[in-house]
Amino acid sequence: MKTIKAIVVDDEENARLIIKNFIADYCPTVEIIDEAEDVKSAVKLINKNQIDLVFLDIEMPNENGFALFDYFNKPTFETIFCTAYSEYAIKAFEVSATDYLLKPIGLIKLKEAIEKVESKLANKNSNSDNIAALKENLVEKEIKKIGILIGDGIVFMDLNDILYFEAEGSYTTIHHKNGTDLTVKKIKHFEDLLANDKRFFRIHRSYLINVSLIKKYSKKDGLSVTYDDRTLLPISREKKEEFEEFMQLNNIL
């Protein structure tokens, strides 16, 4: 693979130095060709050079890191965000399928993020949709869209449109208002990803459901939930008490 030309954008000199040293010592496929301490300087560097990757701080004076994308209609570079954001914001990065490094930056996470970038560049996948979904999730103060790997790309779905996730061995079928989609991710991946989202609960080893879209919860003839399309899903007996507690805590029952 060709060398990945990168720049580091951060208002803190020490933060830039850490990334440059890690890259120089441990990441031979990446070349840091320059650095910038603010967005406007970064824009000049990107326009001047053919940049493949930007290591981008978010909290900076004058303009935060997201402002960088206001200067480009369709960014041709990949982005790895470097952030000290809160737990909620980190979840927004994850569900938006956006690469990030949590400060203080660690070598293992850095190498993992670069491997993802290498894969995206090799497959010519753009990250513009990822960035748009991330910005929307952060602005809404609630996870609104989730990036789901389908085929050779990432599809962004509104969580309020997802009825439930169904385990299919090592795959997961996503049932939503417009039909179904199959992804190579296991259902546990989505359970972990949505662990703090009050809309979703794992009622059974095969089902992770959107409780806000339930039409009926039945205790007759076996525990189950029903959706508007008459789909009936079983609740495992060992999940009954936890499920009812979850629904009560969230003012649904």
C-alpha cells in the first residue's frame, strides 16, 4: 500500500508531538508531512497538499474541529478525531462508525484506527456520511443515527426506525420500518453499542428490541411483545424481571 500522507491538527504542541512520535516510531505506512494549530491553517495545508488523513482535535480556539468540514463540499481525506469528550460523546463517535482517539492517546488504539483508515482508502470508501451522522448525533444530544456495515459499505439508519435486531448466528438481521437488512456484526455488538440507550433492551438471546415501538406486552401463553405489523417476539423467562424493571424505570410500564 502507498504511504498515507497525513497532517496533525491540534492547538496543543505537546499533543501534536505525541502523535508525530508514535507515527514515526510505530506506523511505517503513515507519513506526517505537516501540522497545524487551528482549522484555517489546516485548510491551507489540505488545499496545498494531497492529504490522505487528518488527525483532528475537536476543542480548539476560534473554530472547533468540526468546522474543518465546512470548507470542503466532499472531503477526500479520512479523519481520525482526537478528543477528550465525555462518555456520551464517545458513544456518538462509535455509533456513527467514526474513528477517534481518546486523549491521552494510546499506541494500541492509534494503530487500530490507522488500520481502519488503510482499509477505507484501499476500498475507496468515503467517510463524509460518517461525519454527517456524528455531527447530527452530537447536536441532538441523543443518538439519532447508527452506522451499520452492510455489504461493502456503511448504511446509516435512524434508531427510531429500527424495530428490533435478530441474531442469525454470526450475523444480525435488522428489522426496520422499511424492511430488513443483514449485517456481518453479531447481535452482541449492537447490545454493547446501545447499552446506555433507553430505547433498546435484549429480551432474548435472539432479540434486541426497540421498546418505544412495542404495541403490546403480553404475559399470557408465554411472555412476548408485539409490534404493529403483528410480529410477536418471545421474552426469555430469565429476562422477565429485568425487562419489567427496565420498562418501569423508563416510565413505559
